[in-house]
Amino acid sequence: MNDIKLNRDYTLYRPILETEKSFYWITAVLMTVILWAGYMYVQQLVHGLGVTGLNNTISWGFYIINFVFFIGISHAGTLISAILRLSQAEWRRPITRMAEVITAIVLLIGAVHPILDLGRPDRILNVFLFGRLQSPLLWDVTAITTYFTASTVYLYVPLIPDIALLRDNTTKFRRFYEFLSWGYQDTPRHKQILERAMTILMVIVIPVAVSVHTVISFIFSMTIQPGWHSTIFGPYFVVGAIFSGTATLLVVMIAFRKMYHLENYLKEIHFQYLGLLLLIFAILWGYFTFSEFVTGIYGNEPLEMEVIRYKFFGDYAPFFWLMVIVNFVVPIVVLSIKKLKTIKGIFFASCGVILGMWLERLIIVVPSLANPRLPLDVQIYIPSLTEIALFLGGISIFCLGFLIFSKLFPLISIWEIEEGRKEGLEEAKHRLESYLPSN
């Protein structure tokens, strides 16, 4: 057991101890995109929403699409991490922190997008000052605020033991780590308090995460807009959120495994298990999508059928069928065939799912608005350079936030790895003693 105590994974400190030129080059590129996005947003503030591709009919475009998309990705952290911890899945240990970091960053990015859509950001105060309890918009703000708070605390609490390790074993940012460690020591009492806090957070964060995307679906489904008024939207959005979140987690894991040479920690078995989870959610997504459309087609309600035909055969048909291919066909083929289910294959399927789930948000939002119930012509939505710049800015903030986190903190939980090794040896010893004769 002493070997475990002494054999700490100092290689996981490497991201903060080494200076890599590539890190600074990537940071410079990302900062350039973010500054460009900031400039374009200032132009929107000066000139109004007229600089976007939004029009009288299609009042929700890229901003609301990206809002639903980013909030959906956030489910990777809390649900996957919390469920795996509660189920005591040993293979979870190297992946939980990456999942939790994804949640905290993308939640913040997603929550900003409705403010971008307002045109005048000061009007967000109206939700708090004049919000009505029966409005799904107020429920949404409340749910996301609660979710962000719970997810941030859920990221921070399991991080404390590793911050204490950094405080005791590094000289860089020592005061910073000393402040964040809250005086944590590797004692039985502190461990007990930590475990109790994590258990409470896990129990809280799972229902909160499910409620967030359910409430987001209510913004659509509680209207009588054709294509939106659906009772299945709640579970449909939750399944889609976990689906895109799992794919994002896999892409991030593969990227940082390559960048920081974490092959010894992120092994093929982790990608096989998460690949299986991705396959299950691809099947569930296909089931919900089929159920949604077959119900509408069977009902044959005229306004509903106009929206469905527009999705299947209209201007957005290429996006719809591409969504079906990359969300359903590609994952099932790649993840069902053993020869294709390699790390490269899983990466390809995951990238396809991320693209497909963004297209799903596009297909939900735009075609319904493009076919108004009023006697107006069908209009095409073409995003402007401003909207594209802010979308790329959001992606760049996510990448930069993850890079900065990787420079300050271990992306893999050191104390959980050590704990897993210790428990593994004790369990193996117990098993041997249970069936081998004593001396």
C-alpha cells in the first residue's frame, strides 16, 4: 500500500509544469476569433438585429439554435459523471473530470445566447422584474441558473484534493492553489466530508440536469406552433442532450489524449464503453425521431404536414437527411462493427453526432417559423456574418476555457486514480482470501 501512496501520478501535473509553444499558438488563434466575435457583437449593439439574418417570420435563428445546442452538450458532465459515480463504475475515474469541465464551460456559453438574441441585453432584466410564474421562459432562467451553480460546485468539490496536491508539490501559483484548497489535508475526516458532499451533489445534480433540457423543450412545445406542439419533446430533448454530450466528451478525450500523451490513462476500454453508450443513444434518438414524425404524419393535420413536407422535401431537406445519416446511420454502422469501432472510428462517429445534433436544433427551430400560420410567404433564413462570427466565438471560448483549465489543473483526477488502485489491490486481496485455504 505504501507504493501506492508514494507512486503519485506526477505525469498528470505536466500540463501546468511544461510550457508548450503549441499551447500559445492555439491560444493566439482562439483569442483572435474571440476578439473578432466581440467586434461583431459591438456592431450588432450599435446597429441592432438588422445586421443578422433574422426577419419578421424567422425571429429565432442561430442564437436560439446554439443556445439549445450548447445547453444540451452540458449534460455530458453531470449526468455521465454523476451516474457513473453513483453506480461505482471503476472505469469512470479517468474521464469524470473532463466531463464535468465540459458542463461548466458550455453552460456559461449557452446561457449567453438568449441575451445575444434580445438585441438589447438590458432587457434580460425584464425576466426577473416582470417575469410571470406561468411562463416557461422564467422556468428556463431559473433552471439554468440552478444547474450552472450545482454543476460548478460539482466540478470544484472533487477537484479540492488535487488542488491540495498541487499546493504541496508545485511552486507555480502556490498561493492560488492554497486559497482554492480550503486547507484540505489527506486525512480520514476530510475524506469523509468530501465523500459526503459529493454524494449530496450527485443526488441533486441528476434531476436538475434532466429538468433543464425538459424546461427548454417546454419553450417550444407549450406553443401551438406547428412542428413544436408535441408531448414527446421533453424526453426527446433530454435524450438528444445526453447524445450530443457523450459525443463531445469522446472528441475532447481523444484530442487531449493525443495532445498530452494520456494513453496510459485514457485506454481503449474507456472509448469502447462510451462508444457503447453513444450507440444506445443513437438508437434512442432514432426511436424518438421516428415517433415524432410518424405521429404527425398519421394525424395529417394540414399545418403540421406543411412543416413536415418542408423538412423532408423543402429548402432544408438536405440538412434534415444529413442529420438522419450522421445521427443514426453512421453511429450504428461504425459502433456496431468491431473492425470499425476503433478510436479513430469512434472519433469519426462522434464528430458526426455533434454536427447532426446541431442540425437537429436547426431543423426544429427554423422550418416551423418559416411556415407561419398567417397568410405569409415562406421565407428562407440565411445567417449573417455576425451570427457566424458569434457562433465561432462561442466554440473558441469553449476550446480556450478547456485549454486554460488543462494548464492550471489536472484533467484526470489524481486522487481518484490513486484511490482506485488502492481499492483494487484490497479487493483482489479480499477475493483471494475468500476462496484460497489459509496457511
